[in-house]
Amino acid sequence: MCIYPDNLKAKAMLGLWQIRDIGIIGVSLLISVFALTQVGFIIPLVGTAVYGFLSIRFSDTSILDFIKYAGSYFITKQQIFEWRLK
């Protein structure tokens, strides 16, 4: 079931992923399974699973975006604290 938003400007979603992400996951899954069965190389399958997890979207924010925002808040951006006595 493809869920399209009410405002018709947001991207179409299929479950928790955008349609583009479903296509990328599907193609990379085929390549990964081929690499696993023919060569015995499991790293592409792990990469596909990681991409599938990081591309999950909740209310137009993906897990990768959330990790970026958290890293920016806790690590790279300087926080300003003001101490006052009243």
C-alpha cells in the first residue's frame, strides 16, 4: 500500500521508506545476495542492511538525519551556557 500525503508535495512513502529508498534497497539486495552466493562475500549484504536501517523515515526525518543532528548537537556545535546569580 503506497501512502501519499495530503499536500501532494511530500515524497511518496511505502511503509517506512521512500519509494527511491525501496528501489535502492531492492537492487543492492539482489547484488548482495549474488555476491554472497557466488563469492561468499558478506560485506555488501551488511551494507544493504545498514542502509535499510538508516533510511527509515519517521515524520520526514530519517534515522541518519537524527544521528547527524545528535552528533552535531553533542559533538561539533559549541553549546553556550550562561551562569547567573540572582
